[in-house]
Amino acid sequence: MRFGYIVSEERGAASMVLAEAATQLSARGLRLAGAVQNTASAPGPHPCDGDLKVLPDGPVLRLSQPLGQGSRGCRMDAGAVETAAAEAARHLDGAALLIVNKFGKLEAAGHGFVPLIAEALGRGLPVLVGVNGLNLRAFESFAEGLAEPVAAESGAVLAWLGYPPVLAAAAVSARASA
């Protein structure tokens, strides 16, 4: 069983690594399930605005509740996360890897992507999860020592999966020039 996690102290860095790795793995022909930060969408007017792309091909869901221009806080749309998890579950059959953008507050409470992570692991499917420092203890408790840290670099993710990073980068480069 392969169960890995990426922790980054820099806000959004783990999400960017997971999105980049998903792009590179898809370019290699791997079928993915899960969800990553949608890097194609322009950032919204508020720093909390963010979208999640269900792998392999959407939909893209807004993760933050609209609180208005003058708001200072952030409020995640739990329904959007639950919808993303349900959509991702439809793609689990035949997938080579489950990627979960973030083990967040919902997952720390046992919701969100937790049932899908457990199902994927039960099937022997590799799982890679982004974790922030705030939820690291909850993730470690959930993982029960079964997850291993992976460096927050797309090359490290590819190596963790057994793909040489240089070859993956060459494949993406070759595809881009074709």
C-alpha cells in the first residue's frame, strides 16, 4: 500500500505541487482520481477564493463561500468539498492514483475525502494527500502511521510513484512541442 502526504509551510505550495504532478502524470497516460487546485482559473477578488478541479476532467468547483468584498475571513463551502469527493469517487475504478488536494478541516472531522481515501487504500490504490500544518496532527491520527512524507516537489512525487522525474519532464516537453 502506497500512502503519501505532502506538507508545505508556504500557503498553497502543496496544492501547486499536486496540480503539477497531476498534469505530468496525466501526460504519461495515467488515469487519476481525486481533486487538485484548479490552476487554470484566475484568482478571485478575495485571497480565500479558490477552485478545485475533480480529476481527471472536471467539474471545477468554487471552494469558498462568497462573503462579500469587505470580508476579512474565509469560509469554506463544505458542500462543494463533499460534491468534489462524490464526483471523484465516480472515477476511482481504473485509476492509478488518488490525489487529494488537502486534508482539511472537514477531513479532520472524518468527512470530505476521508471515505474516499479509505476506499482507495482498501483497494490497494496509491493515495497522495496535501496536508497543512494546522491539520497535520489530525492527518497523522487518521493515517495511523501508514502514510509517508513526500517532499513538496513534483519530481519527488513522481519518484515516490516510481517514475523518473527527468523522463516525466521530457514527456511533458515532448507533448508540448508536438
